[in-house]
Amino acid sequence: MIPTKFFVTKGQGKHKDYLQSFELALRNAGIQYCNLVSVSSILPPGCKQISRDKGVALLKPGEITYVVLSKNSTNEPHRLLAASIGIAIPADEKEYGYISEHHSFGQTDEIAGDYAEDLAATMLATTHGLEFDPATAWDERKKLFHSSGLIIKTTNVTQSATGEKSGLWTTVIAAVVFIL
């Protein structure tokens, strides 16, 4: 059972109950009617990205659906939270790629997204022996990764939010959803 397609999605939800805020985030992401199974960080060889709309249309209510999911929640007023997924796709379609999950507090979309993207690219690069200095800025490492010919694409999907001022639960999610 190897996925052939994937799509990325994100969402947020706010509610007085923690579980309901998560459900609303899933609804916002369009995957609330699936039975989600979290898997780890490998993007199968040749797995093609499709649009969220096309991917959601392929899902059926109650379907067991494999996802790489990043989730974060707070009921602390005004607290910034983020959930991010990073993706590194190799140049050789016969090779596997990497997906990373990152969830944080106090980070903007850009910072959390860059961090997740960096994690995925670093995992892919180091499995192929590409050395780098971790103290080097992400933009510099990104150039190195792409110029090596090893990585054709890196990207991220990130959802951030600020905790509801009245103390409602706020949940954010970002996900890669696999299609079998």
C-alpha cells in the first residue's frame, strides 16, 4: 500500500471545548469526515502532488486516510501558535522524499514554515551524504540543497493563529494527506 498522490491542507478552529476546536480545524482543512491515521515522514518515490480540491474530491466519508499531521492548541488568550509541514522532493523520482512536522508557540507563519521546510530538506540531504553547516542561515542552505541537484523542490504549508481573547480553545493544523 503505497500512496501515489498527496495534497496539502491547513485549518484552524476556535471553540470552548478542546475537541470541538480540533474538529473545526479539520473542517476548515476539508478532512473532517475521514478517519485519520498519522504516519511518519517519508514521501514515497514518484508520489505526485495534486490540488487540495482534487484531493478532497477523492476522499470518501469514513475512509481510513493516512496523513502527516502537525497540530497545536492553546486556550491562553493572545498566544501565537503555529502548525507547519515541510516537504523536500528529490530530483530523482525513483528516490523518496521527506516530510517534517513542526508545531510551535510565538512563531509567525514564515518562521515556522521556514523551520519545517529546513527540517525536511536537511533530512533528505543528509541521507545522501550532503554535508552542511547547521549554523548557516536557511536561505543559504536552501541554495546549497537546490544547487546540489539532489533536491528539486522544497515547500511548506503553515497555519498560525492567535489564542482567542476570551480563552476559547484555538487549534491549528497543517497536513499532508495521502491518496492511495
